[in-house]
Amino acid sequence: MTAGARLRLEMDAALQRASEALGQSADQPLEWTEQERVALDAACAAADRAEVLEAAFEAEIGAEGRPSVLVKLSAEVRALDRQAVDLLGKVNPGLGPGISERHQKASRARWGAKR
């Protein structure tokens, strides 16, 4: 199973758990919005590309181990990982807008109330 397929399964499972936690009926579970599907597809594609580049990185280590090639592959993998995380930040398995823990903490500190 590819990294993108694993990511899709994990995110779909998170959506299912959110659906159950919110009491949605089995015949009407929560679904990804169009924008979330696009972001999730792109994140899965980035995960797949990163997996291929990680294999190339490992192969280069086993072969010549050229530092210039290793640095380029490593940088691209980091960029793809960052892209996947950024895209997943646009996906909200639940109802309402997604609010980051950091923003919730800042709000509670400022206003002294739980959200």
C-alpha cells in the first residue's frame, strides 16, 4: 500500500470517527467537501511522491552516496512533507470550521473562557 493510500485510509477513518462522535446516522455520515477532497487528493499525491523520492534517497546512499544528490532529494522530500501537512490543515473531519489548538489556547488565555 502506498503512502498516499495509507493517508487516505487514515483520514477517512478520522472522518468516520468524527461522524460517529457527532451522532450522525450510518446512512448519512459526514462527507468531505469538494475543497477538502481536492486538498486530500493533493496531500495523498504529495505523500506518494515523497515515498518515491525517499526510495531514491536510500538507493543513492547504497550506491555512490553523492552529497549533492542526497541534499537535493532530501530537500524535495521535506518540501513534499510540508506541502502534505499544509494541505491536511485545510481538511476538517467534523462540523464547523476547523480551529487549531494554538488558536484555541490563545483565545482561552485572552478571554478566560473555553470554546
